[in-house]
Amino acid sequence: MGSKTIGAALGVVATLLVGIAIWLSVAYNVAATDMHADAVRWTLDTTMHRSVSSRAQDIDLPESVSDGMLSQGAEHYAASCAHCHGGPGVEPATWSRGMRPEPPHLVEAAAEWEPKEIYWIAENGIKMSGMPAFGPHHGREELLAITAFVSQLPGLSPEDYTAMTSGGGHGGTAAHSE
Ligand code: HEC
């Protein structure tokens, strides 16, 4: 291939890149009131699922979960997650319905994820989505408790949820940092 051909090919590539950059900056609507197109949503969802499941495989979770851990997880969930993700019988906060992507109701959505993946998501968050990383300020014990609770969310009744989150007795040792 001559250097002229390479030069021409590079020219075409550069023109395409400039075109894409202009399209992204001018034509693409960043408003959260504008829904993601189906193709964009599908691409983001698929990328997110694959990325999470490949990274979560090495996470080590305990074999069993104690009641104390579950109720600790419930308190964390009510304080840090429910306003975006709702709970059994509890709607998410109105403002969170203005986010794109809209945070899913975890009572249903948690059933699609393995506990390791839930742990990974809570620890690391999801870029460009508004799902925060809790790892930087929550220790392994707290993340394990949150994971245990979220894994049980799909089978939990509104009554159980209210009982677990009404803040009875468990009085943790450390001050809550939510
Ligand atoms: C400020 C809002 C917000 C808070 C607070 C929040 N999340 Fe999320 N979360 C999101 C959004 C938005 C997504 C969707 C990400 C996507 O689809 O790309 C998400 C996705 C998830 C998912 C994947 C569900 C799915 O099927 O897409 C899990 C699991 C999750 N969050 C767990 C948690 C837990 C556990 C907490 C609390 C420790 C929490 N989130 C707190 C906004 C939030």
C-alpha cells in the first residue's frame, strides 16, 4: 500500500471521527427527560450485565447469612438505597423518577442478579448511570449485609420490610455513615 493510499484512508477516518464528535455534541440530546433510544438502552444494559458478571466472579461470599446481618442490611438499604430503588410496598422518591436510566425497582430487578453481582454493583457502582459506588465509604461487613438483604428482597412482604426497617433495637456500634 502506498503512502498516498494510507494518507487517504487516514483522512476518511479523521473525517468520520470529526463527524461523530459534531453529532455527539450538537444532535445528541443529553436531557434526562429524553428517553434513551431502544438501541442505546439495549447496548448499555448488555454492556453493563457482561461487565458486572465477568468482574464479580472472584468475589468471595460467606456460605450462610445470619439474622443480624439481614437486619443490618435492611437498615442500610432503607437509608441508602430505597429512595432510588423502592422496597416491598414502598415507592422510590419522586425525584429519582427523573433519572435516566430510571433506577429499577429492586424488589423485581434483584432477582436477575446473583449475590456476587449485587455485591460488586453496591461496591463499585455503575458509571454514567447515577448508581453510586458504596465501596469507598462502606466496609466489607456492611457490603455483605446489604448484599444479603438485597438478595432476599424479591421474596419479602411489605409487612416484613416495614418490620425490618422500622429501626428497632439493633443499635449498631459504629455511627451510621449513610
Ligand atoms: C441515586 C440513586 C441510586 C441510589 C441511592 C442507589 N442506586 Fe442502585 N442503581 C441506580 C441506577 C440509576 C441504576 C441503573 C443502572 C443501569 O441500568 O445502568 C441502579 C442499578 C442498581 C442495580 C442493578 C439493577 C438492574 O437490574 O439494573 C443494583 C443491584 C443496585 N442498583 C443496587 C443498589 C444498592 C444495594 C443501593 C444502596 C446501597 C443502591 N443501588 C443505591 C441508582 C441508585
